[in-house]
Amino acid sequence: MLMSCGSSQTTNDSLAKAEFKVYGNCGMCEKRIEGSLKGVSGISYADWDQTSKMIIISYESEKISIDEMKVKIAGVGYDTESHRAKESVYSKLPECCQYERP
């Protein structure tokens, strides 16, 4: 699923690209993972792939860091290789979204 995260005044030449693993299972996970970055200043695009578990993000590095993106994703219940979601948030995910945690 492709997601545009609002309009940006910058050109594509000034955008950085990040790609990293986000654990999840299904289409509902995809909506939540991508939704955690929607409307975030500095992010113009986010696409999580259910099969590979990889997310690709186009962003303005002077406005947001990769670490900040991972914190936002963990905030809605999804682990990355460097950030773990709080158990209280993870446990509230629908059963189909409760992936095997690393």
C-alpha cells in the first residue's frame, strides 16, 4: 500500500530515504504502521510491505530522524530492530496483529 503523508514544499531531490524492518502480520498492521507516520512533519511517503516486513520512508532529515520515526511506530504497537513497543500497547493490538516478537 502506498501512502502519501501530506503535502511538502520540498522537491524530491532534497528527500532522504530510509528502509528498515517493522514487525507485523496483516493489512490492519500496515494501516497502523503507515498511519503512525501520516501527517508527521518531514515525512512525505511511507510504505510497509507485509511480506518482507520492510518499510520505505521518504523524509526530510532536517525535520525528523529515523530514531523519531521508529519511536512513533513503536508507539502504536510495532517493534523495529532497535525499538520495542510497550507491552501495554502491543497487548491491545487485535489478535491477528500480535506478531511473534523478536
